[in-house]
Amino acid sequence: MRGNRPIHFFLFFIFFSTISCRKMTSGNNDNSNKNNNQTPITSFFAEDIDKLQTVTLVEGHLPLIITVPHGSLNLPDSIPNRTEGQLVADAYTISVANQLSNQIQQHYKVIPYLVVFNVARRKVDVNRPINEGCESPQGRRVWKDYHNTLQKTVDTVKKRYGHGLLLDIHGQAHKEGMVELGYLLSGDALRSVSTNDSALVKQSSIQLLASRLQKSGSTATAAASLLRGNGSFGHAMMVNSTGNEASLSVQVVPSPSYPYPENGTLYFRGGYTTKRYHTTLDVIQVESPKSLRFSKEGRKLLCDNLAKAAIFMLDHYYLPNRSKL
Ligand SMILES: *[C@@H]1O[C@H](CO)[C@@H](O)[C@H](O)[C@H]1NC(C)=O
Ligand SMILES: *[C@@H]1O[C@H](CO)[C@@H](O)[C@H](O)[C@H]1NC(C)=O
Ligand SMILES: *[C@@H]1O[C@H](CO)[C@@H](O)[C@H](O)[C@H]1NC(C)=O
Ligand SMILES: *[C@@H]1O[C@H](CO)[C@@H](O)[C@H](O)[C@H]1NC(C)=O
Ligand SMILES: *[C@@H]1O[C@H](CO)[C@@H](O)[C@H](O)[C@H]1NC(C)=O
Ligand SMILES: *[C@@H]1O[C@H](CO)[C@@H](O)[C@H](O)[C@H]1NC(C)=O
Ligand SMILES: [Zn+2]
């Protein structure tokens, strides 16, 4: 499994391989060639649990990590089903993450990090604290595989770049049909008129970015624009080539057009992953609606806009100096 194989081969391999070993690395670590053909991919296997491949890690060359905690449909018999809590998978989110990663790679010629959990949420929920997300010792064991891998990846990015962005990819079925970006701010906090955005962003899951901007001498307005102003991920997703927010089929909250979820509607503000890692890197939970996940055309539109926003964030806030790429 070494040498110049195309990424598609590796993706095929990592998702379908049944080779059993605790940890396997393919590719090599020669970073002098920035070609993705050399990307090391590590898979973690739990030999005692059905030779189960629990986590897939794709090593990247950008300060961006894409995570997929709820996309898997694998139901290994060796892990008992959970009986409580949210048990349904976020359908098509692995596909969304792969497509997003490919588009970012086409732009920069290097790939972001990708961490995928390969066990269904029916068995283990890795976007919950361990005691809520697991009901069995086998479950806790693979929960730890995922978070040990992700923690190491987060620490690696922090060490290598000094900062970075984690996009936690999810799906929901709320009737508003919007892409919901979670910054650890509740709907009430986003609707509140008594707190301005300079103050809000300091309580958010991108507070590290906000304080970094301020330290580097940017205006307070620049930091305040990160949540739902012209410097935000939401704006970058919705804006079209003319610089206007198009009335498109992709609606994002928060963004300049939709600064807060309407009172009385459901909105996901970010879960365990966002809470746990936002003290080291910036984290945004991305919750896409069914309408953008369940068809090929929908996923294309979603991924085009997610990639546009991720590239905007990287260019503006994480890679102003490309020499480390
Ligand atoms: C576990 O859940 C799956 C999916 O809901 C179901 O098909 C399967 O029969 C369940 N297994 C047990 C042992 O209950
Ligand atoms: C925003 O709120 C903070 C404290 O809550 C205050 O210091 C600051 O002046 C406010 N900024 C604006 C632009 O109103
Ligand atoms: C946002 O708008 C302000 C004022 O027009 C401008 O100075 C700033 O560069 C814009 N920020 C981004 C990230 O485009
Ligand atoms: C961009 O969005 C604006 C505002 O909705 C719209 O008027 C314009 O036609 C759009 N342009 C393109 C190229 O889609
Ligand atoms: C939001 O709705 C609830 C009831 O649905 C109501 O009690 C509350 O006052 C509303 N808040 C605002 C800010 O309108
Ligand atoms: C970019 O980083 C390199 C080394 O890390 C440094 O030598 C160079 O001055 C930096 N350039 C800018 C514009 O900050
Ligand atoms: Zn989810």
C-alpha cells in the first residue's frame, strides 16, 4: 500500500478494506512532494470487535480538519445497540465530507485533514460525552478511539500552524431547511438585542480567531463580522460572484441575510465536539438540511458553497502566509 496511488484508490481502500491490524499507515511521510498521491491515511482497527475499522484519519496539509461523527451506517454485532437518545444517522454526510475535501484539494493542491467515525450512531454517539453517547464497554472503547485520534489531530494542527479550523459535518431535518452553523451560541443569544457581536463572538466557538484578529491590529469591526457579517462563514457560503447574497437554494443561519433563527424554531448550536475542541482550534458545527443531502444535485450545491466558504476562511484567517503550506 505504498507509492503513487490516486486518492480515490485510498478512499476506496479505507472504506472497504477488511485487513486486520491495529493501526495501518499507507503512503509515505515525504512532505516535500505536496502531491496528494503521497497522503498518508491511517485507519484504526479494533481487532477484538469484529476486526472493526472504527476511525479513518486522512492526514492533511492545511490548517483545516473535517470531521464526520454521525455518517456511518455500520452496525457491528459486537457492539450492543443503544436504547436512548438520538439514534439516527446523519445520512450522506460522509459523502459530503469527501466531496468537500476534494474541492478544497482542487483549489490548494493539498488536502485538509479528515476524521471519519465508522460506527453507526445507533451503537455509539461520538458527539456526546462518553457516558451519554455509549451504553456498553465496547462502545466506550471505540468512542475513545475516535476522540484520541481527533485530539491528536487537533494538537498536530495547532502545533504545525499555530491555529486552525475544524468543521464538524452533520445533517438535520428541521422544517426550515436551512444550513445551521453552530458557534455554541443559542438562538436566544443570537436574537438578543442587548449583546453586540463583538461581545458575542468572544463567547463563541471561534473566539480564538476573534482574539487573534484583535491582537494582530484588525479593527473591532473585523472581529464582530465573523459571526454573521461580511467576514463570516455564513456570508461566504451565500454570496455569489457579484458579491451579493443571492436568494439561492442555500440559506444559512447565521449570515447577513439570516442573522438568527426565528424564535420558536429548532436550531443546533454545536455539540460535544464543538465544546471540547474550541479551546484549541476554531470550530464550526455545520448542520445541513435533508434537501441538500438526499440528492446528488443538492450535495453538489451544498459542497460548492461549503468549499467556497472554507476557502474564504483559509485565505483570510488561516493562510495569509502561504509559506507553511
Ligand atoms: C440494532 O439496531 C438495528 C438498526 O436499528 C437493528 O436492525 C438490529 O436488529 C438491532 N439489533 C439488536 C440486537 O437489537
Ligand atoms: C459591545 O459591547 C461591549 C461590552 O458588552 C462594549 O464594550 C462595546 O463598546 C460594544 N461595542 C459596540 C460597537 O457597541
Ligand atoms: C467587510 O466590509 C468592510 C467595509 O466595507 C471592508 O473594509 C472589509 O474588508 C470587508 N471584509 C471582508 C472580509 O470582506
Ligand atoms: C447574485 O445575487 C444577486 C442578489 O440576489 C442577484 O441580483 C444576481 O443576479 C446574482 N448574480 C449571479 C451571477 O448569480
Ligand atoms: C419567543 O417565543 C416564546 C413562546 O413561543 C415567547 O414566550 C417569547 O417571549 C418569545 N421571545 C421573543 C424575544 O419574542
Ligand atoms: C512567512 O513566513 C516565513 C517563515 O515562516 C517568513 O520568513 C516570512 O517573512 C513570512 N511572510 C510574511 C509576509 O509574513
Ligand atoms: Zn449529527
